[in-house]
Amino acid sequence: MIDAMTPAAIFFLGALLTPFLRTWPRRILLLIVPVIGLWQLFALSPVNAGYIDFLDYRLITLRIDTLSLVFGAIFHIAAFIVALYSLHVRDTMQHVAMLVTAGAAIGAVLAGDLITLFVFWELTAIASVFLIWARRTGRSYAAGMRYLLIQMGSGLLLLFGAIMLARETGSVEFRQMQLGSIATWAIFLGFGIKCAFPLLHNWLQDAYPEATVTGTVVLGSFTTKLAIYALARGFAGESLLIPIGALMTAFPIFYAVIENDLRRVLAYSLNNQLGFMVVGIGLGTEMAINGAVAHAVNNILFKGLLFMSIGAVLLRTGTAKGSELGGLYKSMPWTTAFCLVGAASISAFPLFAGFVSKGMILAAAADEGHWFVWLVLLFASAGVFHHSGIKIPYFAFFAHDRGIRCREAPLNMLAAMGITAALCILIGVYPAVLYGMLPYAVTYVPYTVDHVVSQMQLLLFSALAFTLLMRSGIYPPELRAANLDIDWIYRRMVPRYAVIIGRVYGAVAALISNAGNAMIRQVLNVVYQVHGPQGVLARTPPIGIALLWVAVLLAATLLLYYL
Amino acid sequence: MPDTGDREKQTYWLDRPANVKRIIHVLFLLCAGLAALDLMLPRHSVFFFEAWPGFYAWFGFAACVGLVLAAKLIRRLLMRPEDYYD
């Protein structure tokens, strides 16, 4: 069945070979796996294949249609970029985890049924946690554990929902669903955790900044975008997603303004970007779905680029904290330039990637008459520019020079950032390359005078606000601090009150077990009376009685025989 | 590529406050230009408020100022020492 082999298998084969290779052979392997995978993806497309009949259900391990093709393709491109970015790393664990994570994400978007999806869904979680643990610190171990528990929870909800759905409908095919039954709610919630819905979001900001330099880029590329794909496939047009997404675009930007760790700022920013996509999926019109998918593709590129540039800073200076950095444009001019391209792209400047995709989602919201959601998205757009477009490059590379002098990033990192930056500009200048891949025909025209002028007004007056706040000293300084978020509940409240919770639990448990003991004792008494040493069933009758009974039975049989 | 020793002594264009001022002046000019453009161009708006003069400019400015001021308040509530969870 090699002719219908899922591209994911190529990644897993690559991961198996990786530990046996060193230096150049390994580097070539890491780079060539995504290339072969992408070639295989396009060679197979479109296809429904890899049927496995499992119990009563038909599993489709390979389904390539317009929606899965675009996600499959961008995942391959992302896999190539992160491979290039991590070529200098000498850590087999990270290379293997990277290939398995990418392969599992690709396998998941190509899965045609919920059981196959579940398997790959969990595999992305298990493989990617090693990218956090690979930092090999106590902090990263704990953060990885929290990440793993929450991700596994998401997978279990998906499995539970899939089983319930199979009982209801007799099919495990992964297709459009309606919220209503427990099954679909469980699946929705499972997707929502991985997509970092509000209140379910905090694993993202907790874990991503604790991963290795290259690990964060891998995590940021695959996991959440897989969830976006799953929502687009399963819940397109679900109107509940509109307020959820709007909330997601808005609340993380407040955290992004006050957060000091620049990789955590980017994690909050990623959460905000996912919100735009979730709104698009919730709107459900052809333009909105196109916008959500296009923004997911662009986000993998420009968010990856920003994570890569700050990762390079972390590698060279040993920190990614705004309070410690500044003036790095002198030492790392190329990284600075690439970071600025990423910043311009995520801020949706004309001629950069974000402009041609985010505009689609806003236009779709306006078309549907959602004026309030539209205003929230516009506020979030200004906010994105503020924290990702200005804050990230400003505090890392400009602000005031802290006298850090380091080397420029390694050549392979620069190459990875350069390719990504080129793609961001290519898509911005020539959006047809992206629009041609989208699930529906594109009627949206990004470059109108209105759109360009209004966007430039929004952005430049936001920049004006930043400048005035900065010059007047109102802007909050970068401070070494931790900011409380929803993770406080499971990192502080529950552990702190664990003693009290333990006592209450102990008391309740004692009550229950006392009551239970009493009941059991009664049952045992009855059993004892019957089976005990003096019980009816425990007596050993003399042999004579047995003989008497045999005689009686014999007599009865004879009697019956003659009758 | 000069090594780091050379860079230490090198002064950069941005090191001079006059040049930073120049960038800020360019930003002011661009903003003024965009505001003027807003009055000249006929706009095709979906929502009525989009047609208000300089809507996007005001919105962008107010959003950012509001965001930063709100974030400063939130910081008072949520900020903890860096080793809070350790």
C-alpha cells in the first residue's frame, strides 16, 4: 500500500532513522523528510484511502480534500522551516520529537475519522512535550507535566465524544457536526482546549515559553493550528464560536502589554490570532472560512518568524526578557530585520501576509452585520500591532542599549528566518499563491484604496499612541514579574488549599466508609449465620442421612418409572 | 562582518537623539498625511460609523491608549514577583 501511504508515515520513518545518524547525514535527513512528504501529499491528492475496518467501524486514515490539503501543505512547509532552524542543535531527543510532532499533526489533518484523529491528536501531545522537557530544567519539567495533562484531557474528551457519537449515528467519520448531544459537546470541548478557548487557554502561555529555543517554534506551528483545522472541519458555522473567538482576540492583548518574557508575549499574541480564526469559522460563510484558513497559514509563517527571531535572541543572550534586552540591532542586524518583517506581517501592514488574510475575516464579519464583533476585531487588530508589531521588536532590538554584545544568529537560523520572511512578503505582495490553495473560490479583493488607507490609519495612529505614551513616560516599563492568569487556580489555589480539601475529603470519605462498613457488617452477619461454623450450609451431615436421601430419591424414581 | 570589538566603539545612526526625533517627525507627517487623505477620498463604508471623519485614526489611537491604561490597572491587580510559583 506504498502508493497510498500517509505522508505522516514518512516522518515517523525519518524519526526512527534519526538516532542512527550524526552531523550531515542527519541534517540532510531532517530537511529531506518534509520535502518527500510534501511530494507524496500532492502526488496522492485528492484521495480517500487507507481503509481499516475496526470492529464495526470503517476508519479512513488518509483523506485529502481541499481543506486537509492546505493544512497538510503548510504543515510540511513549517516542518521544513523548523528543521532548518534546528539543524545546529545537537540533541537527538529534540530532532526526533520534532519529526514525530510534525508527522502526527499531518496525520491528524489527513485523518478521515474521529478514531484516527484521536490517535494522532494524542501523539502530537506526547511527542511535543519532549520539546518542553528537552530544556532539562525543573521549571520546564513541571510546565511540561501540566501541558501533557491538559493535552491528554483534550484527547480523552475527543475519544469519549467519538465513542458516544458512534453509538448514536453508527459512524465515526469526521465530518460537520451540530452541537446538541453530549457527544458533540465533548468533541467541541476537546477541540476548544487545544485551540486555547478563553479559560481553557492557559496551558499555551504556561508551556510554550518553557520549551527549548527550537521547541517553541515547533509547538507554535502545529498544535493550535491542528485545532483550528478540526474546528473548521467539524463546527464551521457554529455561531457560538463567534463570541468565543471575539473574546479570544481581546483579552490576551492586555496580558501581552504587561508580560515581560517576550516568548510569553508571543504566546498571548498567538492566542489572540487564534481568536480571529475562530470568529471566521463561527461565521461559516465561504469568505469567512477562507479567511480563517488563510490566516492559519499566514499565522504559521509570521508567528513562527517572530518565535524564531526571539529564539535566536534567547540563544545568543541567554534571556528573552524585555527588562534585560535592548539595542540588539547592533549585534544581530539580520535577526532584527527578519523580526520586523514578522512584526509587519502579524500587524497586517499592506504588502505583508497578515493584510490579505485578516481583512477577509473582518470583511466577512461586516457582511454578516456583526458590528460589535467587528469593532472588537478592529480593537484587537490595533492591539496586535501594539504588542507584536511594536513591543516585541522595540524591547528586544531597540529601546535603550543595555550593552549586550553578542554574535549574530547561526547561519541555519538566519536561513530559516529568511525563507519565512520571504514567504510573508510573497503572500502579501502576490496573494494569489495563497488564495489558490483555499477551500473555496476567492472573491475577496485585499488591495482596495479603502482597505489600504483605513488599515494604514489604524496602524500609524496606534504607533503614534505608542510613541506619545513612551515619550511621556506613561507606558508601563518592562518589569521582572509573573502575572496571574487562570493557571493560578491549578498552580496555586488547589495546591495551597490541598490540605483543607484533603481534610474535607477525608471527613466525607470517613463518613461514607463508616456507613459502608456498617452495611457490609450486616451483610456479613447474614452470610455468617448461613455459612458460618454453626450455619445451615456449613453443617457436615452424617453419612447415614445421605444414604437415606439416596434411598428416598431411588424410591421416588422407581415410583415415577412404574406410574 | 566587523567583529564585536569594532561594534563596541561604533556609534550607530539611532544612537543620536536627533535621528530618533527625525523618525518621530516622519511618523507625525505620515499621520497628518493619512488624516488629510481621509477627508479627500470618498469612502465605501459598511457600517455608518466607518464613515465618520477619521474613524480608523481615532479608533486606533484610542484603542492603544485605552489598552495601555487598562493594562496598567490590571498590572496592579495581577502582578506578582517573578518567582511567585517557584
